[in-house]
Amino acid sequence: MSPSAGVTRSTLRQQIADALRDEVLAGRLPPGREFTVKQIAEQYGVSATPVREALFDLSAQGLLASDQHRGFQVREFTVADYRAMAEARALVVEGLFRDPAERVAVRPEGLASIRRRAAEAVRAAKGGDLDVLIGYDLRFWRELGQFVLNPYIADFLTRLRVQAWVFAVHRLRRDGMDENVLWFGHEELVEAIARGDREQVHAEMRSYYGHALAWADRLEAREAEGNVEGGVDGPPGPGSAIPPESPGHCA
């Protein structure tokens, strides 16, 4: 294989993976949806090799489940999965901010872009535009993750954030969403980080993760009552201030 052919295949592999991830996040490939390498290759008009590689990449990221005989399936995350995602993110971020001098390096030149992402995410949340909200929310957290000095931790947090949206998106699209339950704290969190105000950073993150766990509690209660899982009680992770009875998790 020539070098240019290798680059082309690698680029195509990434493009297919990105396109399929966008389809999942948009809810057009719902949880449980099954498909084969051949079907995706025909859909995009490409050979099977980059498609197979892209699907295995998404499987490694936890978005797809693979079966030797049935092909691939969009993963169905449970409430327990979602709770574990929130708790894992909270524990990791809490560890990062215990000693930011060693684990987090805030670069002032990077804050302008993050502030724009924050403003757009808040605007989308208040406008109830789920597509725009998901896009800006993921970019917001991805750019914040660039301050983390350990790239493996940054990548882990990004993957969990994507998985949390996969868990939530079809519920919100099916049942609609109420702007009163969406988190508007992106800008406050950025400014707290910019000031080096660790107490306020912790307060914003407690709200963020506390809401996720409170939403998981409500979903579990509905399941216990035999109701259909889902609803409009909350977004995929962040939320409003933690109710007094909700468990607060410092991040």
C-alpha cells in the first residue's frame, strides 16, 4: 500500500466513524438498531475495509456492540450505566482539581474559544435546540479537557460525555424537553476556572453531577412503578442546583 493510500483510508475511516457517531447522537440510529458492514458500505458508497475499521473504533468507544454473527448494534445504555458514567466523571474530575498546579494548566489564550462555546450551549439550552446543544456542549467539554495535562484522562472524560448523550438523546427526542431542567452553568464554570476559584468550580460541578444522579433516581423510580423509562425531567448530565434531598457529588 502506498503512503497516500494509507492516509486516504485512515481519513475515510475517521469520516465514517464521525458520521455514524453524529447519526447516533441525532437519534437517527436509535439504541438497539442493528446493521452490518455491508449495509453501511453500500449506504456511503465505499469499500468494506474502512467501514469495518470505523465500526470497530466506535465499538471500542462503547457506542456500538458487536456480534460475530449479527453484525453491529447501537448500544443501549441503562440507567445503571448512566449513573456509573456520572459517578466516574465526578471522581476523576474531583481528583484533577485537588491539585490543579500538577494536573490542570489553564491557558488564558484558550478561554476565549471556551467562552464562546459556553455562550452558544446556554443559548441552545434556553431555546430548546437539542442538536445545537449537543454539539456545543461536547465542544465545550472537549476544549476544557485540553487543560488537563494527562491526555488519557481527557480522552476518558470525553468518551463518557458522548456516552451520556447517547443515553439521553432518544429520551429527550421522544418526550420533548423543558428548558427549565437544562443546565445553564457553562459560563459560570468557565469564569470560576479563569479566576482560579476552586470553591466555585467545585460548587458548579456539584450541581452538574448532582443533577445527573438525581435524574437517575427519578428514572429508576419510574421503572419501579412500571412506567415507561425516560421523560423530560433532566438532561444527560448537567442540571440546575441540587435539590436539598439530592446527593451532592463534588467534582
